[in-house]
Amino acid sequence: MLKSRLVTAFILIPIVIAALFLLSPIKLVFVSLAVCMLSAWEWGQLAGLSSRSQRIWLLAISFCSLLLALMIFNLPDYLPFMQILQAQYVLWAAAIIWWQVALLLVLYYPNSATFWRNSKTLLLVFGSLTILPFFWGILALRQYHYGINHFIGAWLLLYVIVLVWGADSGAYILGRMIGRHKLAPKISPAKTWEGLVGGLITSSIIAWIFVRYTPIIDAAAPLALLICSMVAFFVSVLGDLTESMFKREAGIKDSSHLIPGHGGILDRIDGLMAAVPVFAGLMLLVFNAI
């Protein structure tokens, strides 16, 4: 299991780096749309949709995504997405409202499941509140100061991705080695407090490397970056637990089998879906970094 995870990670990371630094923002839009559409398809399974209903849901997502892409096509490359009022509200809702609700759902599980267990509508709303802010967060970070430096946003986005994936790997390794105390036994018995500490240590090392050897420090004040990084780390853990909760209720282990050793798209980016919009919202709205 660990070997397949590492092999897949070594394959995916260069692809992600190439997409961030070689694709223009408008091309990254379509890559992000593809990822989000696949995530929506997998979320349909978590919501208990039948195969036919999943196809209808996917068509609806595709239609909305194409409309959104057409809107973005009409924007110049240098216009920051954070100046779009809708993007600000979506990011703010993701950071303040939805993930606070998700935290309550996780803390009070399984009692909290009685409110949404049999509601496909609520589960689809939860999916929309997870996927859409993630999409906007990617675009907002990628276009950060694009008119001044075409790549500073790519560094910021890469930083969040590596921070979350590195923390996840650190938590997995240390949790398997010395994990004894369960973090959320009713949701994910394999996760431990020792693993959480391992993830925090790993993310701290990654943050130090990025600050020292990349231009990311030019994009944010050290204190703001530290606060945003810490919050993003803990919210990524919440994102992981939230998806695990929904999978447990749906009676499935993996959202799909698309990525060897990792399961589906949602299994690989569940932490990112929480961390990216929260990090972007804090950096670009709370700390007024733009």
C-alpha cells in the first residue's frame, strides 16, 4: 500500500508542477474543470445516486462548468479572480460557513448523520460547497499578482498542494509506525493523534524549505504565511475526515479506483478541497494580500 502511494505520488507531482508552471491560467481552468467534474461524478456515489442519476448530475455539472469557462474566457489574463465579487463570497463561504458546519458534522458523528443521511439533496449541496470553492480557490491563487509576475501564483498554489500532500504522507507513515491513540475512531479508525503530529512536523519542514528556497516569501508576510499555513493544515485534516465520514455512510472504502494506491480523485484531493479555498480566502481576503 505504501509503495503504491509513493509511486503514484512521484508520478503525479511532476504532472502537477508542469500544469502549474507551463499552462496559462485559461488552460489551467480546463484542467481544474476536468478534476472538479470527476470529483462531482464520484460525489454522486457518496450521495447515493443511481447510475442514471449520476449521468444526469454529470451533465448538469458539465453544462455549468462550460458556462463558467465561457465567462472566464472573456476576462483578461491579468485580472485577479479575487476582484470578482462572486469569487470573494464563495471563498468566504467555504472558509467560514461550510467548513465550520463540516467540523460540527464530524465532531457529532454519528448523531449528526441523522440530519443528512437520507437526504440526497443535502449531500449534493455539501458536494457543491466542497467542489465549487476549491475550483475558485485554484484560480484565485494561480492568478495572484499575475500582471507583475506570471509564476508567483503558481508557487503559492504548489506550496499549498505540497504542504497538504506532504502532511498526509507524514501522517500516514508515522501513524503506521507508532500510532496508538485514535483521532476519530467512529469515522476513520486508522487515523491517530501520532499521525496528526507527524503530519504537522512534515508540513513544518515543507514550509521551511519553501520559505528558504522559493520566492513564496515575496508573496506574503512571514506571519500571515505562518497563520494561513497552520490553518490550512488543520482544515485539510478536517477535509479528509469529512470525506471519510461520507464514505462510511455510503458504505464504500474508496470514491473510485481511478488512481492506483490512492482510490479516486476525492480520496487524493479531499484535504486540498478544504485547504485551498481556506488558504486563498485567508491570504487574499483576511490579510488583504492582493
